[in-house]
Amino acid sequence: MMRAKCFSTVYVAMIFCLPALLSSCNADVAAQERPARSKSEVSAQTLHRQAVTLTTELAGRTGAQMVSEVRPRVSGIILKQSFEEGGLVKAGDILYELDPMPFEASYRNAEAAMQRAESALPSARARSQRYESLSASSVVSRQDFDEARTQMLQAEADVAAARAALETARIELEYAKVRAPISGRVDASNVTEGALVTEDQASPMTTIRQTDIINVDLVRSSASLLALNKALASQDIKPQEGSVTVELRLEDGSKYGHPGKLQFRNGVVSQTTGMVLMRAVFPNPEGALLPGMYVRALVEDGYVEDGVLIPQRAVSRNSRGEATARFISADGKIEERVLAVERGIGNNWLVTAGVGEGDRVVVEGLQRAAIGEEVQVTAVTVDNETGEFVAVAEAGRPPAGKPAEVSVRLPDAVTR
């Protein structure tokens, strides 16, 4: 009896324990069959030290290099306008034609006066020469000879005066055709055919502006120039060799296709604004730049020899306000560093501490990987203009060739 009870107890225990044993076995089998957790995928850019050109962005206005207000040099009635308003003209082109009849008459009158003077000159010369020989033999008095010589000199002076009057009449006749003094684009006409214009009148007939070369007048604060000079003196910024290059951004934000040169910088600061006037010169072969346009100019200040640029999207701020970024360590894990950020450069930050040559900074996938986690890395490079990523052939290896020089856009100040 006792043996039967023991057997029943064991049987019941086996019934209750069997599901647990089966469940444990299934769990072990599932654990063995479950694949290992995959690594988080991130994109990283390899950083390199490179020469970084520093520029200052300044506001400016375009202006024609040469401006000519066309005025008549003689008075007269306009018979014809010979140019198309808003078109291009060349120096010497006829713009207006005045009534030439009064000037033609003056020219003919001057021509006749010169002929009259020239006809009297031979007789006066012959008389003077004859009296000179007679005076030597005392046939005529010295006074008669002096009078004959004076008449000859007067006749020569009359010829010279008549010749000058004829030249004046010729010039005035030529001035009846109002010509373009310079090449450029001509404005609308302020006078019409049939209008009376007067010599050197106050209001111009039209205006011509040279547009194949454009000036851009810029202003820069004296404080900014002072900071730049200090940075150059301390060698924090290296000066550019040769002339200073200037680039333009147009009103729509587009980049002007032709670089310019800084022509001059005033040596005096405006007492009212604290600004220094600067002027840059740009070629304008297509005529895209018009006088009076508002532009933004990027003026080269110098360059940093060993600058490191980090995409702005890779940098964040911690609770203490410090700039931080996540990097790929030597063993392929995520690590975070504190950076010394100098200034923003388009889509990048210029960093002076916290990075080194060949470091890989995480630019995409930050939310998928924790600090200390081992990750799978895809190497990318970032377009400095657009901020878009482009995959490179091999992770961790930079593209072949020397890193390109990068332009840095600064505010109207340089502080180091």
C-alpha cells in the first residue's frame, strides 16, 4: 500500500514537471537557432588637415567704371537721333545730328577769310624784301623799310588768325554731330528730334555707362580690419600671395561666374559710420552685372594652413554648452569628444582642437548607435556646397589626391 502511494506521488510530479522541462528545452533550442544581433550602421567622414581660405562677406553696390553724361558742345536744333536707347555704343559713334547749315556757313566764311589773308601775304613779303635791299643802299629810308616789314608780319599774322578761325569753324561743324565719348550702354534719350539744345547745357542729352568692367563699392568696419591685421601679425592667418581675389553673390543668392580683384582700400575711416570704403573690379563680358545692383562680396583675408572642417550636422551641444561630436575609435566603436569650434563655414565648422588627421566623424546614423557600441561604418564624403553625402570606394580611406582648398565665409569681423 505504501509503495503504491509513493508511485502515485512520483507520477503526479512527473506530470507537472514535464511541461516545464519541455519549455526549457525549447528555449535552449531557440536560443541556439536565434541569429546574433546585427551591428548598427553609421556613415562617417574621414577628416584631413587642409589649407582653408578665409573670406569676409561684405555688402556692396555695383557701379560703372566709367560714366559719361553727353552734352552738346555747340547750340543747335536736333535733326536726328542715331542710337537705340538701352543699346551698346562704341566711342566715336554718332548719337545725335544737329542742323549743320549755320556751321557750314561759318566754315565757308572762315575759308574765304583765310584765302583773302593768304593772297595778301606774297605782296607784303616782296615789298619787305625790296625795301630791305634799297635800305642797304640808302635809296629808301630806314623808316620806310620798317613799315614794309611790319606790314609783312601783319600779313603773316592775318594768315595765322584766318587759319585758326577756319579750324574753329571746322571743329564746330564737326560738333554738329554729337558722338559717344566712351564705349558702353547708353541710357534713354532726354531730348527728342526738333529740340533746341545749347552749348554745355546743365541737363545731359543722354548718359553712357561702361559695362564690360564693373566696379563694386564695399564698406568694411574699422574694427574688422583691426582684428584682421592683428591675426595676420600673429600668424594665426597667413596672407594670400598676389592680388586679393573677390567673389560675388548676386541678389538671388547665385554665385557670379567671374572672380574679381580688390582694386583699392581707402586709407581713412568715415567719422560718421566707422567704415572703410573698398572697391573691387569685375569683368562683365555677358553684361549680367548692371550698375546699382545689390551684391554680397566674399573678400579673401588669408588662409589657415592646417584647418579641419567638420560637417555641421555631425556636431551637437552637451548640457554644458560644449560642442561635441561622435567618432569611430580604432576598435570600431562609438566615442564622443569635445571640440573647439572656431566658426561656421557654410555647411561645416572650422575646428581647432579635439580632432586629428585621419579621424572618422559620424555624420549619419547618430540616433542608431550608442556611445561604446561597435558599429558597421560606411565611408562617405560631404559636398561642402550642398551638404549632401557621397559614398567613397573604401571605408576609412579618403579619396585619392590632395584635399581641395575650401573657402570660408566669415561675418564682417575676424576674431581669433
